[in-house]
Amino acid sequence: MKYENVWDAVDKLAEIHGLSPSGLAKLAGLDATTFNKSKRIRPDGKKRWPSLDSINRLLEIFNISFEQFYALSSSNEDKENGSIPFIKFSELFKHITPDMQKILTSDWNKVLFPDFKETLYAVEIDNDAFAPLYRIGSLLIVSENSDIRKGDRVIIYLKNGDVKISEFTRRTPSKLVVSNINCPDTDENIAIADICLLNRIVWASQ
């Protein structure tokens, strides 16, 4: 997704609802100047992108998907390049092998996302196992090679084919300590030898 496409979509969303960029920001509970045109260029002349948090607020307020938001842009160029692999959570186990070293996404569908780094992929929650934090329909954007710190939410791929979503606590030479995302005080120890991959959730729609 190009810089111009993002801001064009923001402007179109405001126009559709009879709002100014400032009114759109206020409705989303953001600072009134968040989407102002004067804020789109930094003092040093570099382009300033809207934050993922501010875009997420718009998606929540208007109950729209990334595809619907992006489709508002008048420019259709490079849309395929602005997409990342997408799969439903219940399908993840089909892609696990005991010796896997990365998640293979070449045959997945695509979903549009503002940051289309090659290391990102998307997972849609399609069961209620992670409610109320992640409800059915929540979209998780996951990074394959992002640094993981205490408190980060992660997807854990196990060699037995299971897939877990947990909150990272710490790692020792022999085990991974995580907590239940809906009950942070509950720790679980997972043997490192049982883990194929550990990927960080970098963004989630609610």
C-alpha cells in the first residue's frame, strides 16, 4: 500500500460520512489533528504515515475490514503488492510439520494491509477459544522474525500439530514460559524441544 493510498482512503472515509479529517479523528477518539493534512508531512519534509492504531480505530468505529478501507482509495495501483498471506486459525494446523523452520504461506489467500513486509501474514480467528480478547472475526497480523519481549502476544506452533496463542513471559534454555491471554496470572511451561516456531502478533483488530 502506498502512502498516498492510505491518506486518500482516510479522506474518502471522512467524506462518505460527511466529516472533515478533524471530525473523523474526533469520532474515533483521537486527537483532532491526527488526520489533518498539515500532519502528513514531517518538519524535515519526510512523509508521515497514520499509525496502525489510528487506522484500527477507524475500522472499529465504522465496522469495516482492511479490504473495505483500502478500496476507498481512488488509486488501484500496486494493490497486489500491498497484500500479505491470510488464513483462518482453524486451518493453521494443516501447515505444521515436526521439522518446519518457517510457516509456508505461498498457497494462502491474500489480505490487504498497510505494511506489506514479506515477513508478515494474517490469521483470522474463527472460534471462541480466545474470547473475549480475540473474538470470532478478529484479524491477527503476525511477524515471522520480529523480536519477542515480555508481554508480547505470540502464536506458538508445536511439533505435535497444536497451535497456541499466548502471552510471552520468558524463555530459558529448555522451556518457554507463557501465560493464558485471558488469564495473565496463569503460567504454562512449554518445552523448547516441542516447539517448531514462535511468531509475534504485531497487531490485532478487536
